[in-house]
Amino acid sequence: MRRPVPIVATIVVAVAVAAMIGLGIWQLQRRHEKLAALERYAANLHAPPVVWPRFGTGDEVLFRKSSAYCLRPLSWSREAGRDASGKPGWRQIVTCATGAEGPPLTVQLGVASSPEGHPAWKGGEVSGWISHAPNHRSLIGGLFDRTPKTLMLVASTPVAGLAANPGPDLSAVPNNHLAYAVQWFVFAAIALIIYAIALRRRLRGTEPPPPA
């Protein structure tokens, strides 16, 4: 006698597959958004300088030339990276008071060969281009957290003792949404195949006996 179709298990699998397909479609939508953003960033490379964003956020100004005034350094941080020649080093990043309304200014002043210490820089006018400040969101958090990232001014001329920063690079902006979409669709297909095989064996009454 054939066993009945397991209703609860079927519903669970159907919901899971629908969720995976939905995530795949969402990633395709995100891909189109990212392609449009990359076109805008490419145009920004050749656009005239823009006034530094008052509140330090807004991806529409990424890769634009800009300048700002650091009233005084507040704190320093270091991030692994490379200089303009491709040599590995430590990006020297300073958070500055600006004396203006809004958040502090973040500036990448150049690349040091050693992680120890920081430049003896007291502030002043900085010119360069706009990038994202380092953030340490997880991969999953980055997919679902839509909070605008803090902007950073990357100095076109390094301060004394530091190597030059690399120039703006569009390839540094990830666009993996198509790969993520394909993964979700593959997961959905695998789940359906596995469940179909299990259901077929159950309906034929050839389900393997439980372990002793």
C-alpha cells in the first residue's frame, strides 16, 4: 500500500523553495541596480569637483573629486591595503573635526610601510576623491543592511612620510549579484530534486527502514 504524501514536509519544502527563488529574483534586481550605479560612478570619474557632502553619506557622489578642511585630528586607524605602485602597506586613516554641522570627516592620507604609529599631521585642507570609509559588516549583513555607508576623502597628495594612495578603481566595487542569484536558483533546484526522489521512494513503498 502506498503511503500518503507527507503534507507538512511538502509545505515546508515548497516554502523553502519559494524563498530561495525569491532571493534569486531579488539578487537579479540588485544586479540591475548595481550596473546602473557603476555607470554613474564611471561618469563621476570625469565630472567636476563637488562640495564635500554635508552629512558624509550618499553613494551618488562616489569617485567624484572633492576637498574638505580638517580642523584637527580626532582619532587614527590603519587598514591593510596597497599604495599607488601596488606595494602592500597600511592605509593611514584619520577622523577629523570639521567645525561644521554633521559627522566628523574621514580622510585616507596615504599608505605607510609599517603599521606602527601615524603621521605627525595636525590637519588642514585635503583634496582628493570620494570613497567609502572602511566598514566591517559581515557578508550577510552587507546583503541586507541598507544603511548608507560613511564616505571618506582619499587624498590625491599624501602627507609627508607616506606613499601615495591608489587612484579610483571601479573594479573595487563588487557586483556579484548574478552569481548569488544563480546560487539561490541552484539551491532551489537541488531541494526540489532531493525531495522529488524522496517522495517517489515513499510513494513506491521503498523508503529505507529506519536504523536499528
